[in-house]
Amino acid sequence: MLEGMNSGLYTVHKYYGEFLQVVPLVVLVWYALRGKTPLRHVAPVLLDISVALGLILYLLGGKQVSIWHPVCMFVALALAHAVAKSSSKVLVYSAWTGVLVLLVVGIQI
């Protein structure tokens, strides 16, 4: 039973993680067009969910991944949270571009 749950949880984590690659793009485009975006505050929480799913999988002994996968994801998460309330355009653009790069690299590893 636990094996089936791991498989389902892994599938959710995998596809949800792939969806998350779109989030930084939406934040960047919306911020460029509007100057502000409420998604800047919600997007880090979306990353939290993915990291939580990954931690649960790891603790349940799910599929083994490279050490660089969680490192990239934790750094992306920290970066997203660090600029969630920033009003500096340069900082927001730079951070969310970094988040996007880290997500893409972390998923590919």
C-alpha cells in the first residue's frame, strides 16, 4: 500500500514541479506589465507545496534523486521568499529569473 502511495505522490510531485516552471514566467511578465503583482506573494507558497511533497517522498523512501535537485529547489524557495515583499524592480526581476533557472536546472538533474 505504501508503494502505491509513493508512486501516486511521486506523480503529483513530478507534474506539479513541471507546472511550477511557468510560475516565475508569469510573475516576471505580470510584473513587467503592471509593475506589481499579487502573485509575487502567492508564488513562494506554490514552491513551498512542491518542496513539502518532495520532503515527504524523501522521508517515505521514494525515488532517489541527485543531491543537487533538493539544493536547487531550496535555494529557489529561499530566493522567492526573500523577494516576496520587495519593491525593487531590479531585485524582483533578478530573483525571479534566478528562481526560473534554478527550477529548470533542478528538474533536469
